[in-house]
Amino acid sequence: MQKKSPLINPVDLAGLMRQGNIVLIDARTGPDAREKYNTEHLEGAQFVDLETDLAEKSGDPVNGGRHPLPSIKHFSALLGRLGIERSTPVIVYDDKAGANAAARFWWLIKAVGHENIQVLDGGLKNAIEAGVPLTNIIPNIKAQPAYPVDKWILPTVDADKVAKAVKDPGYLVIDVREAYRYRGESEPFDLVAGHIPGAINIPYTGNLDTDGYFLSADKLADIYKEAISNHDPGDVIVHCGSGVTACHTLLAMEQAGLATPNLYVGSWSEWSRNDRPVAVGE
């Protein structure tokens, strides 16, 4: 049986919405995200908050970066509140073409073993343009027990592992931030500009076409197979600023048919606050 794509286009989503047998998640971000959701969202969508649902902040990014993973208990309870059981088809979207919290939610739910999950290709903007129905009605969802899981099953690494990896040619560390941030020309979110010495830069924005849709599976495969070369997926580490947009690249790699590499959750926001070496330029 052919493996289901991790992406779904707006037309196919509209068809599934008419059938009614899905859980739809709105994961847009920003200080006014919930207000925007309350004003207008895709019909039937429930809101999740990157800052409180999809991360569990310590108060100090030196420990785990700006968006540490939520506890497994916290996340399994969230899935129950959203009405998600093991067999539930789940679709998630955001307002950043899937590049932000939608990809993070996709990674998290995959990391508890839930396979029936897709990200809306093109995000909210393209869904609206495609005529996917909108509403301001908050859905009344029948909550389920906490999702039955006790550990994350997708691979992650910590800063010490990354420090060893960048000195070992058998490993590959990929920084998916925009090129100007990687080069250290400016840093809009963290305290120090630059990158982890030895990491290569493949900006996540290159996963998308000019309309905000993901490139074809073949084009994504060309990008990442060339970069990964002979490295085993277990020896590839992907990071970004805070462990969120890195998930966009992990999603692109899955769409390309590649195995899931390691996620460095703390990412630059943790690395740059711990007196670790910093490189600038190419």
C-alpha cells in the first residue's frame, strides 16, 4: 500500500471536511493568533498555541532554547482534549505555509506514533483562496482520554551531541534558518548572531515555491539527497532557531521519501546562550 503523503492540498481538505471524519487543527502563531482564530478560521478547526500547547518553556532559554518540547504527559493530555484517538485522521494548518507551528505539531504527533496526520500544503492563505469554508464558530468537541503514549519515538539530540557531531565528518548538521541569520549578518530573535561551526545552511524557505506550496517530492529529494550524500539518516541533525521551523525541513524530507533525521530541539537559541563556539560568514 502506498504511504500517505504528509501533505494535503486545500481541495482535498475541503472534500474531507464535507465527510466530517477528521480533526482539524489551527496552529497559527503570533501575539494575536487566538484572537484571529476566534474571528475567523477554517470550519471545524480547533486552536492550539505554540507557546503553551506545543512547547513547555523553562523561563530561561539557556535550558532547552526558546521552545523546548512539552512533556509527554502534557502533550498526550492535549491530544485527548482535541478528541484525537489512535485512528483519528488529523490535519493541521498555520498561517506560515506550514513553516511554523503546523510543522511542529506534525512532528510532535508523529513522535508519539500517530501516523494519520497531514499538514495543509500552502497554509491558511491558500486554503482561503481555494474556497475552503470559514467560520467564527468554535467547534464543540467530545474530549477523549489522554493519548496512550509514554515516550517520544522520533530521534532528538542535545547540544553535547551536536558539539561532537560537527567535529566528526561522519555526521551532518543542517541549519535551516534564513541565510542572513546563518551568516551572522543580523539576528532578530536570539542574543548572538552566527551559526554552529561546521553546520551547513539549507534555509527552510527553499522547501516552498513562490506561491507558498511545498516543492514536488522529486525536487525536495534532489535537494536533500545531494546534501545528505552518503550519510545515514541517524547521523544527520537538523536545527533552526528554536526547534520549530526545523520541523518544516523534517516534513519536507518525509515528503521527499527520506527517513527522519535527528531534531536538535534547543537549536541556536540554546547553543548561542551557553558560551559555545560561534561562526559567522559562509
